[in-house]
Amino acid sequence: MNNLSLIKCKSCGTFNRNLDHCSNCGELINPTLIRKLSIEKRKKKIKDQLKEEQVTTENSFLYKLQNHRFWLVRVFAAVLHSVWVIIMAIGSFLAWLAAMISA
């Protein structure tokens, strides 16, 4: 008993037996290989998006200040970042408090 699989090509309609590519048009018809290619494309797309986000982060004003060559600018950036974090924490607490009071 042979494991013969008949696969119909989606582009030309030719039936093929145990082939990865269509014998008529050359289109990829093996579902396993199609799935692998799809996964590789998605991984590459995610990797490119992460690279783009990293470049955007590195171009931000605060990042440039934190990695400046002068120590005084780096200290100013650290103080600025700390103040921003404290203000966000107070704002978050006030939002939570307003939600608890209204509920």
C-alpha cells in the first residue's frame, strides 16, 4: 500500500501525485511547505516591525537625552523622567479613585 496523495493545483486545476510543485505550472502545492513559508513570512514581518519600533525608540527625545555624552544632560534627563513617572502615578491614582467613587 502506497501513500499516494492526489493534490489539485489551485492555479491550473491539474491533479498531481506526491509532488511539492505542480507538474503543469510549477506552483507550490504541498500544504506543509506552504504552511512553513507562511510562518517564515509572519516571523520576518514581526522581526521587521520590532526593528522599526526600536529605531523609533532610539530617535525619541528622551532616549537621546538619556544617552547624551555630557553627564549634566543625562542627569537632567533622569530627573525629567522621574518627574514624569511621578505625575503619571498620581494621575493614575486619581483616575482609579474617581472610578471607585463613581461605582
